[in-house]
Amino acid sequence: MTPAELAEVVLAAAHAVFDERGLDRAALPAQTTVERPRNPDHGDYASTLALQLSKKVGVPPRELASALADQLGRAPGVKSVEIAGPGFLNIRLDAGAAGQLAKVIVEAGPAYGRSDTLAGQRINLEFVSANPTGPVHIGGVRWAAVGDALSRLLRATGADVGTEYYFNDAGSQIDRFARSLLAAAKGEPAPEDGYGGAYIAEIAAEVVKRRPDVLDLPEDAAQEVFRVEGVQLMFSEIKSSLRDFGVEFDTYFNEKDLHDRGELEKALLRLREQGHVFESEGATWLRTTDFGDDKDRVLRKSNGEWTYFAADCAYYLDKRERGFERVVIMLGADHHGYIGRMKAMAACFGDDPARNLEILIGQLVNLLRDGAPVRMSKRAGTVVTLEDLVDAIGVDASRYALARYSSDSPIDIDVELWTRATRDNPVYYVQYVAARTASVGRNAAEAGLTRGDAADFRAELLVHEKENDLLKALAEFPAVVASAAELRGPHLVARYLERLAGAYHRFYDNCRILPRGDEEVTDLHRARLWLNDATRTVIANGLHLLGVSAPERM
């Protein structure tokens, strides 16, 4: 019996109690939930339904809990129900009902853990969005891992998600990039405000290879060639790096298109119609202080140039007009000040900032070598890139390490830890269960052991304490996925997988799955094989949500 099925049983019991007592059914919820008690000694599941309904119907909570317990005690699969405290229901399932979960999971396969919790929501999820002036650095890599995992979680819970990379290919940083490339091609030092590093020389050389005449052009024309060709080359490299990291975007959006299509003028007109635009000192402003911003923001400077904020406004409006009800933007730690102005901007468009715009801030990442962090500086050419991280610990470990922590916490990635083939390496610990469960399956086949027909599955044989613990852990997965999506926390999945791995290891150490030697295959062996394969399914499903492989061999 799954938690969702037990919740339906609890609600059915409540209906029966209300009918017996003549209570108004309108007070009953459309659905309820059951939870795992913090103390396993209190039972398999707990319900607070009696406490929730007591005031509505004027029945003391323990009296209502007692009536519910009587009804539940007669339900198939329920072993016992105890009343605790003011009216908590602690429920124990019989072994047969609890063990049926293994069959449910195996038969559901990749669908186990998925739900329609967020069905009907159209979400635009923008992440990474690195400027095309250098490789993706380790801070951007964090958003690549977390953002991609979050998109998988949102889709697994029913949301319609569009992932997006905003390509900042307009503005002064592109001019500095082009000047840096031109200087490198000429063998000159980088401009004082330009970019350094080996990648600048590499791209400059490739531009010259494509356009051998570029250095014979007037400086302005040459710089334009380096701008167009260099940005294209850099963006191709960024996309390739992300693709190798397992991250693809539904949309790659160019900032320059906003300018070329007149989208900034359109956004300005819309904001003016809403009554929040004013002129001062020759510039055009948005009165964001009306909605809690610390100061008003310039949209167009007195010299006629658009600000970055104006492009932000146009881009937000474009997303909303493409039908996305909720716009989620992931930004780095140095963008915390953007939250107030962006929320105010959404309000200036007439939107509800709490519903239509969500901004997530990610904290810094350090890559540790020999216990010391490697310092980053794109302009000095010592940036720690996506490739550096992958070369150091691999794609799977990189993605897992970056997604394992709440994004609002700084993290240190220790190369020695994340490359170690030991149980203290979290990704190894989890992936080892994937490999071990697959190995058990192969060895079972060699021994002539199969699960058999589902109809012959003897779930009631799974009575060992460690079997029960593993079943309880497996039952948590759908709720973990739903919570991780709702709370924007892929780290909740990673931490769950580590708990599940621990439960499996203890089960494996205490419960013999395969027959020894010439020992006869029994229904208990088959039942445990179902449980083994159910674990393999959940581990694989969970790792997939993080974009990490579930190896069959290690």
C-alpha cells in the first residue's frame, strides 16, 4: 500500500464515521495525506485528520480520533491504529500491505515518483545565462546543475516548463570582449578594462583563421569582425560545454534581438500606459519606488542609450507574452540587489510579483585543491571553468555535488573527496546501490531466480525489520519529489537518495536475497528480489532527476 492509497483509506474511514454520526460531509476535505512519524516506534504512518476536523464538526479530537481508529482498524492492510497526544492517529500496516509497494514500484518503473502536483502551471525557467565573454565558470556551472535538475523536477510534477538561456550579446562588455580579441590578434596586451586568459588568444586565432584579412581592415571594421565572429565562437563553446555536461535549453534567447525587434520601445510603451514612467534630467525613468524598490530606475539615459534594466523589462514582458504564467530566474550571489527592482518592475507591468516572478539566488562555489580554494578571475585568466571541474571529478560527481546543497548555501568541492571510491563520497555511495542492485539482478538470473508473476508475489513474507525500513524509505520518494519541486530544492532528492542507499545497504547486509549454492529458490527469495528491483528503480529515477547516471557496474 502506497502512502497515497493509505490516505484514501483514511479519508474513506472519515466518510464512514461522518455517516454514522450524522455529521456534515461538507466539512471533509477532498483529499488528505499521511506522514512518516519522526519516531519509527510510533508506527508506519501518522494522520492528523481528527485534529483538522474536530473544530469544524464540534467533536473532541480524541473522540473523533477514536471513531476513525475503529474504522481504520477494519480496513484491509491496516494492522493497528493507536491514538497519541490530542488526537494523532499512528497507523501500522500489515506486512502484506506494506510489501505490495515493491510490486507497485517495479510495475510503475520510470513513472514512480511522478505526479500532477503542479499540473496546469506554465513556468519559464532561466538559468546559467553567462555573458559570451568567457567560458562558463564554476558559479555558472552550479546553476547549470541545479537549474537542469529543477526543470526535471518541475516536469516530473506536471508543470509545463520552458528552459531558457539569455545570451547577453549586447552592451559594453561585448565591446570590451571585441577589443580584447583584436589586441590578442595583434600580439598586444589586453585593454585595461578588457579580458585576458588563454581562451582570448585561442578565439582570436580562430577568427583570424576564418578571416585572414581581418587585421588589414580599419580598426573599427576589424573590431566589428572580432565582435561578431568572436561572440559566435564563444557561444558555440559555451553551448558545447553545457551539452557535454548534460544540459540543453529549449530556447537560447539573444538580447540583441530585443533591440533589433524594437522590444524595448514596446516595453516602454506598456509601462508608460500603466502610468509608471516619468522624465527627469533628460532621461526616462521607471518609478519602481511605488512598489518597494529602494530607488527609481533609469530606462533610457539622457544620451538616448538604453540601460540593462530596460532590456530586463523587455525580456520579462516577452516571456509573459509567450504564455508563461510564472517566470523563474536563477541569478548569482552578486545579483541579490536585483530582486527588489525586478519585483517592482513586474508590478509596474500590472503583474503580481509573488505569483508571476520568482528569483532564486545561488551562493558561491569553491573548488578545493590540497585543501585550498582555487581563486577565480575571468579577466586575469585564472577562471575555474566547467571543463576544469569536470576534468577534476567527472560529470556525474560534478552534477551531484552542485545539486546536493541548497543553492542559498556556499559550497566547497573537495577534489579528493569527490573522486574517492569510498562510502564517504556521496555520489559513489548512491551510485554503488544502483550498481549493486543491478549486480544482484544479474546474479539472480544466473542462479535461475526470477521475480515470477506479479500475481504470485508474496509480499507478506517481507517481515524483517530491515525490509520494513527499506519499504518505508521507498514510500517516501513521491513526497520528496513533490516537495523538491515546490521548494525549488533538488538537494532534497540527493539527501533522500543517500538515506535510501543506507536503508538498502542495511537490508542487503541482513537479508539474503540469492540462494546459497544448491539451496532451493523460495518465495522469500523472490519477494526480496522484487524489493531489490524496486530499490534499483527508485535510485535510477532519483538520479535521473539530478541528471546523474545510474550505472549497472562500478
